[in-house]
Amino acid sequence: MTKLLDFAPGAPGIPARWTSSAKSGVGTALSVTSPVWFTLSHGILNEVYYPRVDSACIRDLGLLITGPDGYFSEEKRDCLTVTSHLEDGVPAFRVVNTSRDGRYRVEKTILSDPVRATVLQRITFTVLADNASGYRVYALVAPHLVNAGMENSGWLGDQLGAPMLFATGRSHYLAVGCSLPWKARSAGFVGQSDGYQQLLRAGEIDPQYQRADDGNIALTGEIDFSDAADTAVLALGFGQSESEAGAHVLASLRDGFDAALQAYSANWRAWQKGLRPLGRGASEKGNAYRVSTSVLAAHRAVYRPGAVVASLSIPWGASKGDDDLGGYHLVWPRDLVETAGGFLAAGDHKGALAILQYLREVQLPSGRWAQNLWLDGRPYWRGVQMDECAFPLLLADLLHRHNHLTGKLLDDFVPMIRRAAGYIIANGPATSQDRWEEDGGYSPFTLAVEVAGLLAAADLLEDRGDEPAARHLRETADCWNEQIENWTFVGDPGICAAAGVRGYYVRIGGSGVTDVARANQGQTPIRNQVVDKSLLPTWNVVSPDALALVRFGLRAPDDPRIIDTIKVIDRTLRADLPQGPLWYRYTGDGYGENPDGSPFDGIGQGRPWPLLAGERAHYELAAGHREAAESLLETLEASAGPEGLLPEQSWDGPDMPQRELFFGRPSGSAMPLVWAHAEHIKLLRSLADGAVFDMPPQTVARYVERRTPSALRIWRFDNRLATIPHGKILRLELAARAMVHWSTDGWTKVSDLTTRATAFDTHVADLDTARLEVGRSVVFTFLWLDKEHWENVDFQVRIIEA
């Protein structure tokens, strides 16, 4: 007789961990009444998110199978899995799991209920062995409410007489019910008294524990499959209370799986029907375009329109616990803007506009955006990335140019635009961290986005009648654009000799970096600037980021410096994989598996990124190399997993089956990466248009076609120029009103000039130094007018040859 015990032993269980990031499917119902998102991996349900797309609530839900003679099998480990979309563009999935030993097959159809927070699985269990008797099937669910595996509680209960499994954590609840009866149920602590341990050790759930509180728990229920009833519907429901979660389960089971499938598919068909037909046809992985569009839409929030998380995955999740979430279910403003571009390229301008509206809502008072954030706007990481401050300006401009942000609607965004542009002016152009959230300095990628963003903001503000603000933005953009080579173009002798080039753009540079490199080669520094020796280690760090100078229109694709940089990039960063060439982020990248294939643990070795094949394809298209761009599109699509999802990184080492790493296939990083799918959509649109979809025309016209020079150099307290080229005006940009007390002859003759306010909460004074001869110096100090206080420090800038 089965024993029934109140409390499971072994609290709190083993340390909680998440699970594989190698997703084979992501889905949601595209319904405001169904705030639930699900993921699949290894043939089972993985993380499910509720009530927000940034709130993971389970680790996984799979099946355990026992049979004659002590047989024990775990579905996710012991089966060969085939996962496919039910139809193109509809992320409802058919999963077929066949045990490697040939004893059984599990067939599932998985989706979420469009009218409530429930994930449904219709499961058919078939015994394939000669002796079909004696096999038993158990559902095993690991609650992780919310974003944490510890401090969860589970129990056995019922909803209006229907037996269920329940769990709670952090004021959220889940319930698991089944259309077939439960034969046995138990709650236990993972690794100690959970159903997995009971079945592995004894082949049955005995005793059945009624509760497991405050730990890493698992719930187990035996499904009453029989020859007469080989199919069951398993429902995982969520709520703000036990009864609400249970009610959702009962209602979904009552309404039936077919009704949910019909409504779920109709929602997705209707949305996909409104998109541009950019697909190239189906392959064994399905229609790649429709996979990408569904990935973008499946990562959107319900109650916070415009919020899209970077990925419904946790990179190397099986090694991540509560103290190291490491998840990508956060909002990155950069990824968000890239995603908006994907929506717009596909023809969903409302989705792109919603993203801009969300960005306006979460903009910080300073004018910037958090490095990444939860859906409600709370910052997660605390770094500052200048490209993320400029990207929303490019999105506003892109929507404006496609006539989706005009008139009164544009007026609503002017304060956001002005604040963001002001932050860039006051804090750029050097980035606190580059786009990979690591190093600071002058980055070609960030510079390209900043300069293009300032010109975009100038056009938008000028459109609303603010010509002085537009002029100030363009003058700043011109000044920064003219210095890009001095900040980031170098000539390390070893790298240059090996690649047969004269120089190349580095990943991160700094003022005077060009002169440091030239001095190292025995050449004369081109501008006689003071060399910052701390810049020396950055010379040889190569990155494809320089392609952003073309993507955002600052340099022509046939610029000799760009061509030379591409030669260096291909020599140092290209990886030839079975699907074609991919590229590493930069030399010395440490974000990836360790050399032995073990998970990234703070150190590792970066792997090639499929995303960068898309960026390279856009460069090739801009350069007029359509055939190369088409080939790279094929490479990008071939880098996807078997179900069409694009990973963050691809494995570049020998096969390691024990770690599920295979040459050219997805690594253990995030999958899917929404940004990669957005880049895929934009590439399809660019190839259809015959031009780069998101290339700003302002920069092309100003810097490629007209080669607009800058008349000035800008001095700030956080950017204290030591020199200025002959013929340039010296602009002093300050945070407060001041009188500038200055001289060009060592204080023999002095002049006073009061600053003027700009539209961006800065104050500027332009010192007429354009006619001063080389070798002369300008010396100046400040009287702060609001405080009537002298700075009492003399500052000096020397005139050098242009």
C-alpha cells in the first residue's frame, strides 16, 4: 500500500540550475489575455515565462518512463528528437521523441492557450517494444518562480475536485493538470526526494509526499495512459493565486486543445499575412523568413507594448544558478532598436513605432538609456553605452523617413530626441563601454552610431522648426566625424605587414592612437600630439565593428582604409565553417566556451557570430557585391539550428558529442538571438530593395558625397584638447554659464567672451583661432557667472599643422 506523507525530506534540495539555451522553439499566443511564453529544447518544455516576458517560472517539464525489469528512461536525455513548426509562421510545435533503445515514442503538439495563461501539450505515448505491458509515464516539472530555483514551495491539491500539482514562489503560482487521471502524485526536493530520485531508485513513487516547502523542488504526476487512452492533454497554468492558476488549467482542459490550436494559429496567420513577402521559400528548417518574424514577435511583452527581450534563453543555463542568472530575458536598447528595424523591414511599422514609444517611456532623466533593463524600466547592469544612447535617434529617423513619425506624432517625441542628443553631446564621443559591453574608448561602431544619430536628430528637430539646435548637432557631428581616423585608425607593423596594408581601424582607440602607432613604426607622428602610453595595448585588437562606418554612411565602401581593414579582419577574425564564413567579434574575445568545451564561467574563448555574417553581407551589398551578399545570406540561414533558430555563436572546434558541441553548429550561447533574426530580416529586405535598408542618407550625403569638413574642434572638461589643427575654431563647451577669459600671447592681451546657451543644456564659446599660426597657443580660464567664481586654473591649447 502506497504511503502518504505530509512533508518531503531533504530540504532544500541541491543548488538550483537552469537548463540548456539551445532552444528548438519559442512561442506565445499573440494575445493580451495570455501573458505566457514558452520555450522548447531537447524535446521538452523548457523555461516558461509568466506574467511578463522577463519572468521565467519553470526550469523544464518533461516525461519519465519506467518499464519492466527496472527500466527507467528520461525523455530529454534518452530520446532522438525531431521538432517542427505545425505550419510556416505559426510557432506551435510538433515534437516526436523516439527512445534510442527503440522501446517507446512520445508525440507532442505544444502551444499556449490564447484566452488564458496556460501552456498546453497534447501527448501521445506509444510503446514500440514487443512487450507493451508494464510501461508507466510520469510528468516531472521543476518550478522556478520567479527567475529563481530556490525558495519555491510545492504541494498536492485539487481545483473543484480535479487533482492537480501546485507550486508557488515570489507571490506567483502554477498548477499542472491532465485530461487523464493522475495515478500517483508527489512533491519533493530536487536531488533528494523528488519523483526522479524515487523512480530511479525504486521504480515507483512511494511514498507520495504532500508538500515540499522553501527549496529547489520538483512535482511529479503519473499519467494514466492505457491501450484505450494513449493520448492526454497536459496543462500548465499560472496565476496570482492557487485558485487562479488551477482555474486556468480547468478552463483550458474544458475548452479543449483543438479550440486553443485554432485560435492560436489564427492569431499568427493574421499577423504574418500583414507582412511583406520577403521569404525565399522553405527548406528542411522551414521558411527562414517566417521563422525570423515569429521569433521577433514571440519575444514581445503583452502588457508593455514595444518591450522586446533579447532572447528567451539563459546562455550556458545548466551552469547558472540563482546567484548568476545570466539570462538574456532583459531589454537591451541597442538590440531593441535593431529589432524595431526588423519589424519595419518586414512591414510591421506599428511594432517598430511601439518600440520607439517604449524607449521614450524608459528614457532616464539624463537623456540616456540603461545598459539593459527589466520591462518596467529598472536598470539591471549599470554601465553606460553611448551607442545605446544614439540608436533610438536612428530609429526615430528611420520611422520618419518611412512616413510613420510625422506631424503631431513627431512632436510627441521631440523631448526624447532632444534629451538623447543632449546627452550624447555632453558625454560623447568616447564610449564608456563598447557595443559588446566591455571596453571603453573610441569605438568605430559607437562613433558611427553617434555621428549618424546626431545628424538624424538634427533633421528631426529642424523639421519641427528648431534650426539652431539642428546646426549645433551637425557641427558637433562634423567635428567628431573628422577625427575618427585619428582616434581609431592605426598601423601595427606586424599586422600590417602580414596583411599587406598600411593601416586599419581598431576595435577601441583613443586620442593620439594613430600617432602612437606611427611612432612605434619609426614614423613621424602626423599631428605632433601628446601620446597616451596607456593606449598601446589596444593597437592590435581587430574587430568587424569598423564596417559600421559604411553601414551608417560615414565612409564609402571602397574607401582604401575600409578595404585595408577588411583585409585585416578576414586574416585575423574569419572562421571557415561548413555553412560558410563567419567572423569572431574581436581578437582576444573571452566570451564563449572554454577550450575544453566547458561552459563560459567568466572566462572563455569567443566563438564566431552568425550575426556578423549578416553585417558583412550588408557591407558587400553596399559595395555593389550582390553575389557575395546572397552567399552570406545562405551562410547566415545555414547557421541556424535544425529548427531554424539563429544562435548567438557557432562552435568552431572539433566535435564534442558529450557536450553537444559540433563543428559549425550552435554553441551553448543564447539561441535564439533576436538581434540575429532582425538582421536576417533586414538583409532580406535590403536584397529585395537592392540597397541597405537602414543606412541613413544624411551621413552618406554629408560625408561620402560632399565630404563636409569641420570648422572647429570641441574642448570640454572631460575632453581637454592639448592641440588643435591650424585653421580650426576652438569651441569650449561647458555645463554652466561662464565668461571665458582668454589670450593668444601669454596674457599680454586678453579678451573676454560670454558663453551662449545651446538647446541641449550646455553653454559654448567659440574662440577665433582659425587665423593663428602654427606653434601659437591659446590660454584661457573661466569665471562661472552663476556662482561668480573663478576657475583659477589656466588651460592651454596649441596650434599644430593640419
